[in-house]
Amino acid sequence: MVEPIDRLESNARNYARQFPTVFKSALGSRMTDEEGREYIDFFSGAGSVNYGHNYPQVNQALVSYIQSNGIQSSLDMTTSAKIEFLKKFEQTILSPRNLDYRVQFTGPTGSNAVEAAIKLARKQTGRSHIAAFTGACHGHSLGSLALTSNQSYHSEFYGSHNNVTHLPYEGYWGDRDTSELLEKMLDDNGSGLPKPAAVILETIQAAGGVNVASTKWLRRVAEACQKRDIRLIVDEAQVGCGRSGQFFSFEQAGIKPDIVCLSKSIGGGLPMSLNLIRRELDTWKPGEHGGTFRGNNLAFVAGSAVLDHWINPSFELEILQRGTRVKAALDEIAHEHPDFASTVRGRGLIWALDVHNNLVAKEIIDLAFQRGLLISAVGSRQEVLRCMPALNIPSELLQQGLEILKHCVSDVFEFRRCASRSEIGPSLPASNVCPTRANSVANPATPMTSPLSNDTSNSASPLASTY
Ligand SMILES: Cc1ncc(COP(=O)(O)O)c(C=O)c1O
């Protein structure tokens, strides 16, 4: 029982349950709890601290801004911090990529940006329908939730699917080309799909299980939208800001979306979101889309400081090199345990080991936590382990984290083999069941869940690994 959390904080809390400790401080890729235990962070605040915790240049810039009595909250008034951010964003990100976008600051969450994007598309086209994809995660506010596909979050009470159709993402239906299906449905009067105002997609579905769309698929979807006067919205909340290896995850495909939603790390670790809108599509009237916290000046300051990474010409290469090491480590794990048929996928510095079983994933996450590694599960049943270290994680720490992960997976797989041979009961203490597992568990009182069950749900466990 943690006071006052268990008594006062809503039952909706999630990661507090997955990582049951009291975190106190963090620096770079390490988090430390109140007991002084250190954890290597392969979670990165679901992509909101891509440059690590308390990045020194961010802290220095924030301290000096606060000490100079810099403006903190200002709705969308003009401030020096905003001008500085916009200039730097244009110089380091937009101009080098030849991108001509207007910047709309929305409320500070990814959901806020998504809401604004679909609203603009609806206003411009005079159509209300939106096409999203299977495996999509665009947030939890009611409008963005309607686009999020995981049924765990939906209820008819929310009217949650209003005006949204989910179509199959690439790979959802084996090798079939689902972009072709999209075109067919758009052109077929009898498909039942109303002509949408927009198609919204993630180029890499992070929370959906690290599903990576190909260049071919993305280009075909982009062309399909362009030909039919349908807005293409690319939601970069999680895999933008360098996570894919380039600043924008759509760069590789050579497409130019009509609207791009950026969030999480765009604020250098502080809450900020924005939409990039193709200049000719910026048809908002003054004040038409509001929000009190569109002017988080501290995030402008922090966001400007982290943009310096993108001045370094070798930064992208360094991200890709780190990603290659993560992929190699996951490939090795998968090859060492062919009987578990786990699969590896990802791009840039977001990689996944799909263990095809939510219980196995949970056991690995719990064991990794006990051994000082933070990692989370994604996918429609939380059956996919997602590795998302900071883009600038030092080499030795990355290696250390990968070693922990490797041993945790091996030990859980070994426990599973052992358990399936001895047909153990539904919930046994670790020390009773498998020598390898028992020796490796830091807290032997932690019960292992039955390998025979396939459902982790109970009142105490989180509904899902939200992001
Ligand atoms: C692609 C994507 N869009 C939107 C969101 C929602 O962002 P927020 O939780 O800040 O509302 C998320 C959250 O992880 C996301 O991954």
C-alpha cells in the first residue's frame, strides 16, 4: 500500500501498477526510486523523453528562463520563447527538408493535436467521416478514442465509433495489399464506406504492436487520398521526433502529408503538441480552435534546446546504429528460443519482440523490472515487448539493458518449458516451480502466473499498457 496513491489516486492509473515503486529522480537513461534502486529506461515515457531525462541543456535553458522571469503561460499570445522555438524549428527541421508547413499549437497532448487535425479536415471538406486503421492508437479523448482501434477502451456509451471506419493496416491480412482494398472501397458505391474527410495513420503503429508500414503502402495510401481530395493526416505523436531514425517517420517514404500531428518529445520532455498544416490548407479562422494551454512557454524553451541534436549531421546515423544493436539483440533472443517462435520488428530506435502471449510478456516485464530494466508491452493483447530507449542512450547502458532483457526472456521461457513439463497450478511462488526462474527472481514472494492460462486480466492488473 503506497500512501496516498492507493487511497487517493483514481483506479485509472496504469503504469504505477506495472512499475510498482516510487520513482524519485532520473538522469539520461536511468531512473532511480526512493530506495535508491536504479532502472535502465527502455520506455522513455512512451516517447516523451526521447533525449533522456533531465537533458542538461534543457535544464540549463529552463533554469535561466525561469530566473529571468520568462513568461510561463500565455495562451497563444506572442512570446519571445515561442518566436525562438519557431525560428529554430524552421531552421533545423522544416527548411532542410524543404517542407512548407504552417505550425498550429494545440493543447499539450497528442490527443489534442489529433482532435484539431480531424476537426480541420472535416471543416475543409464538409465531410464528417474519417478512415483510420486496425491497430491504430490516436489517444483517449472521445474524438481521438474513436480513431483508436483497441476494443478494450471502447463502449457504446462513449458513442466511440461515430463517423469512423477502421480499415486493415498493412500486414493485417497477410500479404494482401490493403492499400488496394482502401482504393477499391473508396471507389465502390456499394462498399458502405462514406467518402471520408481524412485518412489518419501512423507510419509505425507503436502502441498497436510496432507494426511498420512499407514505403510502397504509404505512397499508395497518400496517392489515393490526393487523387480524391481526402486529407492525409500522419500522426507522429509517438514515432516522430527522431524515433524512426529520421526526424519525421514519413520522410523515408517521400510523402508530404496534409497535416502532421507532433507531440511528446517535441516539447523536450515537457507537455506540448502541434500540428503542421500544408500552407494552403491552413483555413482556420482566428480563434476558431482554442485551448488554454497552447502556450506552454517552458516547453518552447525545452523544445528549442533539444532541437540542437538535429544540427549534428551524424545524429540520425547514431540513432540507426543504436537501433541496429537492439535489433541484433532481439534477433539473437528469437533465434535462441525457436520453440517460442517470437518475432522481431521495428525501425529506427523502436523495436519489438512479439512473444505472441500477453502472460509471457507480462512475466518478462515484471522480471525485467525486478532486475532494473523498464520495458513495456504493446499490441492488441499486450503480447509485444517494445524497446524504446532514449535516442542518445550511451552505448554501455544500451548493452547493459539488452543483456538484462536477454536473460529475463531466457529465464521466463525456461520457466515456461519447465512448467509445461510439470503441469503446475494456476499461481505458484517462483521458488517452487523452476530452478532457473527461482534463482533469478529478486523478490521470491512474487507469484508466477500459470503458463496454462491465457488471460492476465483481474481487478488489480491494468486494463492494458495504454501507450
Ligand atoms: C500515435 C499516437 N497518437 C496520439 C497519442 C495520444 O497522446 P496523448 O496521450 O498525449 O493524448 C498517442 C499516445 O501514445 C500516440 O501514440
